[in-house]
Amino acid sequence: MHTPTMSAAGAAELIRADRQLLLELADGLSEARLREPYRVTAGPLGHFCDSLHDLIAHILMWDEITLAVLREAAAGRAHWSLDPGWETADAGSALNLGGVAAGRHVSSALLLHRFRAGVDALIDEISRYDEDAWLDPATGGGFDGSIGALAEYAASPPDWTPYAHVGRHLGKPAREIVARPGFRAETDELLARFAAQAPGEELDPYAALLRDRQELPDPELAGVVDLSTRPEDLELRLPGRTLQARVYRPRTGEPRPVVLWLHGGGFVGGDLRDIEYATSGIATAGQVVVVSLNYRLAPEDPFPAALHDALDALDWIREHREELGGDGRVVIGGQSAGAALAAGACLVARDEHRPLPDRQVLCYPSLDDGQDTESYRLFDGVFHSIAPGGWADAQYFPAGDMPAAAVPLRAKDLSGLPRALILAAGRDPLRDDARTYADRLAADGVPVRLVEYAETMHAFLNFPGVLSAGRHAVELIGADLRSVPA
């Protein structure tokens, strides 16, 4: 008996995320644009889908088949698609061709209406099952398994390659969704663990901040450093100050790209010690040298001190590339506030005609101080809050109008910036900062890859010991950095 690999809630969330990507690509397009012929993707799908209209029709057909499978199984009957006779290449090809051909006789507006209704119906059907019912046996047509297993059997695993291809053709960045069965449960367990902690002594915000800065990360949550990267403490002697950093080197003895990495912490906290699993892991996975920087923090050093630290550290890395083991390629990246500093540094470097990094890696970036977003309304308070009037923001941001280097989403022009890899968390009030920045970069001609980790929370890279999304992201960032051109 096949056991489903995800819960009913997880299956519904995965389908919702997948179909939403397709609807985002189709949004605002005319009938002619939706039917514009081009090969949607390489591989079998590209042999019968010649337009975005075709791709929508193809997925709609399989959604309707999946819905029928579930309904027939719930009624104790077998569905024809479970007959082994249909498990042939010729039969599958005929079915795919027929579904697409039928869809070509329907207007794009009607097709999209049916598509949305079909997605809602499929998710409603899946949501009918609690976790026990999801695992109840459902026998028919020689297939012996559960309702959940039938759903997985009938629906192909998501492949977002066609969406990315379509997005490139349309000039729209297609989000990649990383969804795994454990993401939601792991996040819920960690949030519950934080909520259950006994409240500490009542302190004023600054005293509480000083206490938090002294805390060491819990290795059970934060994971452990990859010692094969030979962590080495450095002092960066910059104009008028000295900053602490730590360098991680891959095992290769050959010169490699150097990545300046900036931790998160709301511009007032955080430390390179908090993220050593990520920084050492990126060094190994990406075969890059990582320099993790402890930049200056507010309230002692408000904006633009940390931004100047990032810019001067980039210069320092270029000047010391040989001793670092660098080959001349330089990347800047960071998490949350650190990602904002990375984005701001790229803007300043462009505007001041400094050397640009070869790539920017922005993990759940904080790119504006506004809260007029859907993700703020849905998720503020999930792990952290970005509500107006926060103490930390008041310590860091200047009064009055803020420059784009402080809030990069307010930049009027993003053209000429480095290629970007942007990671978002699905349950983060900052999720829409990442989405909007990716859209604007793409609109201004900057190559961008947007990857969203469904059902996990802000700062997931800080907790790889318990959040598999964090471990996955380290490998994904590393793989992406391997493609930085020489």
C-alpha cells in the first residue's frame, strides 16, 4: 500500500501555490497574448503546449481528472484513470493532446474562469478530509491505497520549470515555490516553543536589547558550523573603525568568488554567530569564500553607519582578495535587515559608479517601512512584527524622508543593478517586499530569481536545526552561486 507523503492540508497548500503562480502569469494578458505561440518548455510538455493558453488547458484537464478520482474513491468506486491500461506513453500522449486541443475551442476568459473554479473545487474536496480520513483505505481498479495516495497518484508532482520559461518569455519573474510536507508542522512547532517560553524580566527596550545581544544561539535550533570550512576570525580595518568578521573557505585550494554576508536583526541586533550553519554551509555548497560581517548597529550607530560598513567591506574584500582566496568575483548577500543593507549597497554602488557586485542574494529582505501589504495583514505577529511605531525602526531610520538606500523599494529606478536571487517566506509579513522587489527588478531589466518557501516563517535560515526549509535554502543558495560567471 502506498502511503501519501504529505497531509491533506499540505496537498491543498501545494496545489493552491502552484495554480496561483500560473494565474499570476496570466493576469492582465489579452486573448492574443495568452494564445501567442511559442514552445512553453523543453521536454514532453513542450510537444503539445504551444502557448500559455494551452498550458492552462492542460493543467485544468488534470485537475478535473484528479477531482473525479477523489470523488469516485470517496464513493467506493474506481476511476478509469487508475486502470493500468492508461499507464502507457501512447495513452498519456493522446490524453494530453486531446485536453489541449479541446481547450483551444474555448476563449481564454472562459478557460481562466473554469480554471479558477476547478482549483477551488479540488481544494475544497481535499479539505473535506481530516488526517485520519486522508489515510483511510480507498480500493478500486487494482489500486489499493488511501485517499491521499490516490490524490498523489493522479496528480503529477509540480514542476515550475514551464512557469519560469513562460515568465521569461512574458518578461515576468515567475516565482518558484519550495513546498515540503514538513514545513508547516516544523514552523508551527517552533512558534509554539517560542510562545511557551516563560516571559523574562521586564526591561526597557534598550536594556532588553543589550541582554539579547549577549545570548548565544542554541545549537539545537541554529545548527552547527561546518568545520571543514576552517572558520577564521578577521579584523576589517576600515576608515575610522575596525569591524569583526569571520571567513569560511571551501575545501578547494583554487581561488573562488567571495561572498560578503550580512546577518539580520532589525538593524539593532543579530550577530555572525547566529547564522554559522548558513554561512559555512553556503561556503561548502557554493564552493565560495564567505566573509560574515558584524556591522555597526543602532541605536549606537543609526543609518547610514551599517550601509557604509557594507560598502567599505566590499572595497576591503577586493583589496584583500588574494589572502582571502578570491578570484575577483564578489557577491553580496544577507538576511532580513542584512538583505536590506545588501540591496542598499548595490543601489549606492550603481549611483556612485563604484564596482558592482556580481550578484546580490536577498533572503526575506526588509525593503520598506510601510505596512500596506497583504502579507502584513495576514502574517504580522508570526514570529515578528513590523507594525508601525516599532522601537527598533525608530532607532535606525532617519527622521523625515528616507533615501532609497535605506528603503530600496522606494528607489525610482532599479535598472543596472546586479542579478538577484531573492528568497521569501510564505508566512512572513515581509513576504510581499520580496515579491514586489523581484517584480520591479524584472520590469527594469535586471535578471532575477524569486524563490518562496511555502508555509514557513521569517528568519528560517536562523533555525536550520529544526526547520528543514533553512537547510534546503542553504543548498539552493550554494547551487545558485556556482553559476556566477567568471
